[in-house]
Amino acid sequence: MIPLSESVDTRRQPIVTQVIIVLCCAVFLYELTLRGVALDRFVERWGAVPRLVLAALSANPQAPRSDLVTLFTSQFIHAGFLHLGGNMLFLWVFGRAVEDRLGRALYIVVYLIGGALAGLVQCLISGPTETVPLVGASGAIATILGAYFISYPAAWVRVLVPVLFFFWAFDLPAVLVLAFWFVSQFFSGITAITHASRATDNVAIWAHVAGFLIGVASAKVLPTSTLALPKSGALAMGKRANAPGPARLISSIADLLALLLGARVVLRFLGVAALFAPVAALTEPIVDPFRELLPALRVGGGVLEVYTLVAMVAVYLIAGLVGQLFVRR
């Protein structure tokens, strides 16, 4: 799920968030000017190399303590356009509200310290023999996600969800989106540790997990005097008065189900068995009650599931009726 926006109403300009984004982009542009050995040396010098970081924490007098600085400098280095773009998008969507809650000075402290601690956890898990530099703002941004998770439990997030060959936008509760993100990161980390998959190679999964937990903990213990007051007419917890509510969630779920049912109809008609099987497994509980009532027609060499089309209509009817119950309240 790709976050696009969230529903928290803020009072202050997110200056620190903007500065961090500008700095990360500036460093990345500088990286693009480097080539070959020069780029490798830059990343090795300012990225957090687990072997050097752990040596600096040990009692070894030959290990310079200055290597610990890389736990901070590595947060501004990124490995590619997607790495940078994904991190900055998450920071922009969720960082503004957390900066508003904490205030600018405390926000930058939480961001940098949380990122450094998350990087240290990744270094500890990677071990003292690991020489691949740790780079990216993911640990720091995960800290911000954890703080957001606790600070704004009533917030909503508009996300972009890829379904087959299409992208659809849905409004979902922020706690659901962030909980899904955290759980997926946690189990990806477990998979990496058990060597059951190599899908997480070169991704600092445990920095993500540790950063999120640090953010959750920090939001619990930080003073509340810096909380931003909601604007006039806004709901509690800084949620905008026009923010989506339960009725919009029901509508989003109906849209997602209808999209899956529509994909099922198209894939069955075109005979794309490889893609049809997983979609059919997901939608079977919805379609099955209508299968006995309506036929499947053969049209132009393809099979048209009429019962699935009727199920789509039923989904929208039921969602509309349930949504009206919340609107009337």
C-alpha cells in the first residue's frame, strides 16, 4: 500500500520535515555526480558499516569512536531513486503531523536518535563481520511511523493499492495501515533470520522494526504539552472535520471487493488461469451464494460469470445500506 495523504489537521508548517527531505535529495544528487570508486568510498565513509560501528562500541582502542557518527550520517544517504522516493513519501505523509505534535526541536531529536538506535539494532543483528554499509532514512522514518501510530489512533490514510494491472485509492484507518506495515516488516525480518527466503537481502528490515517500536515507546513517554490543538471545527486528536469516517471505510472495502470480483470476471472470460486461481480463491466466499441461482454463460468462446456480476451489485447494495446507518448517526 502506497500512502498518499492522511487526515490529521496540523497548525504549523512542517519546516523540519521539509528540511530533511531537501537534505536527503541534495545528498542523493551529490551521489549522482560520483562514479565508481568515488561513490563506493563515499558510501563506505558515511554509511554505517556494522563491523566498524560495533568495533567503535567495543573496548578496542584501535577502533575510532568517530565511526558512531555514521549512524546519523547514513540516514541521509540513499541507494537509488525508488529508495529515496519511497522514504521521502512516507516521511512527508506521516512526518508533518508528528512534527506538529512534538514541536520542531523535539521532533528532530526523536527522528535522529530513533534512526541511530534503529541502525544500531540492524548492526547488532547483522553482526561484527558485516561490511556492507547501512544507508537510508528508513529507521528514522519508521520511528516517526511508530509515533504517529500512537499519537493519532483516529486518523485515516488514503492509500494507493495495486490490484492486478490497476491502481486504486482507498481511505483506511491509519492504525490498520501502519499495523499491516509493521507486521509485514516483522515477519520479513523473521524470514531473513531463518534464511527461509532471500527476498529481504540488502534491506534493513530490523531497522524498520526497531524504529517503529522506538517511535511507539517515545510517543508514550514524551511530554504532551507540545500537542498541537486542533483547529476550530476539527474533531478530537487533530482529525479534520471533513476526514473520512466509518461510512467511507465501508465504501472503500466495497470498492476493493468489487474490483476483485470484476478482475475475476475478466480473467475467467479471457481464460487466464494462472491469475484467475488466486483471485477466485479470495472471492469464492462472496460468489458462492449466487452460483446456485444464476448460470455462467459462454459468450464468444469465453465464460461469463453472471453470478459474479450480480455479486458485485449485491456488494454495493449491502455497503450502501450499512453505510447509511453510520451517516444517520
